[in-house]
Amino acid sequence: MTAGHAVARPVPDLSALPFLAPFAVYILHTLEELPGFADWATRHFGPETTSTFAAYHVPLILLVGYCSWRAMRAGRGGVWVVLATAFQWQFAVNALFHLTTWVALGDYSPGAVTAVTVSIPATVLYFAWIRREDRATRRELALGVGVGTLIAAAAIGFLFL
């Protein structure tokens, strides 16, 4: 920058804002889970503490935020869009986990409220938007769904450790 001359910065593409959905969903969902999930998981799966829960969620939230931000910057197609899509799909699968375990175990699963009110609606809106706006190919969406399913399976499997 020279004296008296400002460097022009590109205006962010706000039409790509829905790529931040996985990040927002993760934050809201974790806030619901944090107070009681560790105790619930310990009763039904394996030992868990709130501090451990928080310790592994903080870097994961940052990872999802970074991928969402990169997808937003890319605007369409590519690895960042696939990853943002995978994370959003993971929250739909996670929502099904919460609802299924709540019914099967007869014990409220912390995270079930945001699963129904945030995760599922956000996933439906995200996929409708990404298809309508042609932000990803069918192949990229299929890859995102596959990767997201694997992420969700790993997260559920982690409960048994």
C-alpha cells in the first residue's frame, strides 16, 4: 500500500453463505450436547467426560469452520465443497443417531432437540440450495454423502472406545 492509496479488497460472495451451515449447525448442536452428553454416553456406551468431550470438539469445530469458509471462498465445486457437504450430511446422520437412541434406549439423547430443529432442516435446505445453485456436481455430492456417512460412523464408533 502506498501513502494515501488503499488496497482494494475483493467483496465476499455472500451468495455462498450457506456453505457456513455445517459450522453453525456444529456450534449449536455442541452447545446442546455439552451439559449432558458425557453422562448419557457413559451410561449407554463407554466412559466419557465433559472435559474430554469439549477437548475433541473444539478442534473439530475449527476444522469444520475452516472447511466451510474455504468452500464459501471457492463458491462451487472442488474438495472444500465436498468436505463442507460431507460435514453437513454427517449432521443428518448424527440426527438420526440421536433420535434412534432416544427411542431405543428410552433416555433423552442430549443433542436430539437440535437434531430435529437445526440439523435436519439445515441439511434439507443445504442440499436444496447446493443443487438449485449448481454449486456441486452430482459426483461431488455423492462423494460428500459417502464421506459424511463415514465421518458419522466414526463418531458413533468413538462412543464405544
